[in-house]
Amino acid sequence: MNLTQQAKQVPLSQLGVAPLRQQLRAGTLRSVDLADALIARTEAHAALNGYVAFDAEALRAQARQADARIAAGEDLALLGVPVALKDNIDAVGLPSAAGTRALAGLQPQHDAEVVQRLRKAGALIAGKANMHELAMGITTNNSVTGAARNPWEPSRIPGGSSGGSGVVVAAGLVPAAIGTDTGGSVRVPAALCGVVGLRPTTGRVPGRGIAPISLTRDTAGPIARSVEDCALLDGVLSGSAQPLVPVSLQGVRLGLPGPGFWEGLEPGVHSVAQEAIERLRSAGAQLVEVPLPALAGFNEAAGFPIALYEFIRDMGDYLRYAQRGVSLRQLVDAIGSPDVAAIVQPLMGEGAVPEAIYAHALQARRGLQAVYAEAFAAHGVRALLFPTTPLTAAPVGHDVTVQLNGQALPTFSAFIRNTDPGSNAGIPGVTLPAGLAGGLPVGLGLDGPAGSDRGLLALAAAVEAVLPPLPSAPWLR
């Protein structure tokens, strides 16, 4: 069955970017009809709180323009396809608040560079997705914008900080969304919502016009329904025309990193991840142990000091450059979420990260990067493989601690445990839906060497092909 035949059997709300674009190109689907279907679904599932800004008439107007361009013979990578944006990505015509009170309702004067690239490729900007306030958390239980809710079980979190981006894709409100990832903020919500997420190599995708945490660590990245869709979006965001070269899993070496990545998992997560390993072995992949004994020390020394030092510097620079009309002090004083206020407000005074600690953190990051580079080279592995998160989606409201195997752990560190080290090293990472545990999605993560983004996506496509497809979320049927 070809892509067109498959697409005709699937509701528009469940189709990905590639099959939608094929139908639009062939003239069997109008962009305005797609927009109408997604608007109706967005209105029907407003209780998920995936969007914080959504203008149905503006989306229809963009769709009519796209249909006219298609009729005139234009053929662009994303022409006529709606894409949502995390609320910290500036887009003219929509408010850009980074989920925080001081910026609420304020519209930016310029598109972020990634938005310029999306528009140039013909994408429609569908709306702004909910997020953890200032991207400083993992639950998207935002006291300013309200909690975003997991489409698989609305009493559960969708992950964060790009939680709304995961929600709108998983719920079929839009075929793809762009989030940002500092320590796991694209891959965690993609994993918890049962979709695909990509964190590109840091610096590969431009960050100008995105409200930052840390320019050393931040990157924008796509959330979509398939690796093919993420690869298509990655090509637009990064400007890369490099095609994906198909990969056979026969003889491919994949690393199982340790210690820590495969230990202390929820039983259901462990079971799904082990089944994924067996599927990969059956497809011919070689799974090898990759010890990383120095990783935890370097990661701990690098992560939070860099992010917290650079937030004060980089957010201040963004507010001035983007001419948001709000000072850093005003922004920080108006933070509404208690967990975010506890992190950020001390940074304006005695809790500021000292220069010496920051310098040491940058040095530790270089050590972390060396650990990864040496591990890939010494063991000859194409990627490191691990459960994206050690647990499935927690109940909404568990912002401070979460239960994992009978132990109360800090929520933030529990969920980013496996995604944070690669983030701090700046290497690319992908998460794929691997199955369900207790009716909730489990993600399988792959980290690759720095700069290997297209090769990692090709490998991820091969892995995706041997994993079981997820059923539709019961709540959305």
C-alpha cells in the first residue's frame, strides 16, 4: 500500500506532514479543508489546553493563500501544512509570552529565524502551544496559562517544557509542532505523549527570536508523528538539503549506556524497553554495553550552573533585542509558577551563579563532550539507546516530587535523567514511541555523535520500522 492509499484510509487529524503534503501536491486535498478539520478538532479538545493562542480565521486565511499558491504551480516543502510553535518562539501576528505573565498578550515585532524558514517553506503557523513557564520545568503545569493535559489520560502531565507542543501533535490538532530543548524539553513530552521528537546538535538550528534559557544548551526541534516528518522539518529548520540514506539494522552497533540509563526504571517502562531491544536484535542489530563512568560527574558540574548563569545574561539580551518592552527584573518579579519562581528569583540576588563556577561548568561540559566522543569511537556504535524517561506520565500537580518505584524523587531530575547528559554535551537525540505501559506511552531514545543529525534520523527511521505502532489514545477515539 503506497502513501496515498494509506492517507485515504486515515482521518486528516491523524495524518503526518509527508502524506498531507503529498495530497496537497496532488490536488486531492485543499489546505483550507485541512485547516477546517484541524480547527474543529482543536475546538473539540480545548480542555487539553494544548494551545495558549489559536486564531481560527487567521489559519483559514493562510490556508486560502496556500491553496492559491499551489494552484499557481508552487511546490515547497511545507506548502499548505499547519505547524504549531511553542510559546517562546516569536511569530508576528501571535502573542509570544514564553508562558509567563509579564509577556502575556504581547506580540513580537519580528519572526524568529526558524519561523522565517518555516514560512519560506510554505508552512502555515497554526498557533502557539502551551509550555512550562519560561521553559523552566518538565510538567507544563503552568500557573499562568493553566496545566496542559496528556491526550492519553488528561489527569496526567504531557511532559515539558514543550508540553503543549506534544499535546497538539498527539491529539491530532496539528501534524507537527516546533518546541525547544535544553535538557530534554522536546524529547520528554514527545515520549510521554507517544510521538517522535528530535533535539538537533546544538547550534545547528538558529535560535534568534526564541526566548532563551541558555544559548550554550538551547535548541529548537520538531515534534511530529514520524521520523520522516521530523526529518522533513529538520531540513527546513536547519537549512540542510542532505537526504536521509536508508539504513539496514543488520550488523549496526547500538550502545546501551551505563551506569544509570537502564537502572531504576518503572517495571512497565523496563518491559517495553526490553521488548524493543529484542526486536532490534531480531532485526540484526548488535547491542553492546558502553560504560560511561565519568559521565555523571561532568554532567552534574556542567548542567545547572550553565543554564542558571546564562539565563540571566541571555534572557536579558533577548528582551532588549526583541524589544519586548519588559525588563528582566519585571519578568522575574512577575513569575507565577512557584517551582519556577524558586529557581529564577534567587538568581537576581545572592543566589546568582558566580563567574568561577560558570567557568568550571564550561570546562566540565568540554569533558562531557570528550566522554561521548570517545565512547562512540571506542565502541564503534552508531548511537546510544535508552528509555527516554524512566517513568511514564505522572499525575498533574506532582511538580516537586514524583513516585518512582516507591521512592519520592525530584520531579524535574527524575524525568530528564536520561536526556540531560546528551543535552549538556550538545549532541543530537531522537525519541520514538516504543509501546505502552499501563496504557501510557513509553519512549525509546537514541543519542548520536555531534553533527550526525541526518544519519541519526536515518537510523531512527530503521528503528521505528521494527517497533510496534501505537494504537489511538482511548480518550480521543
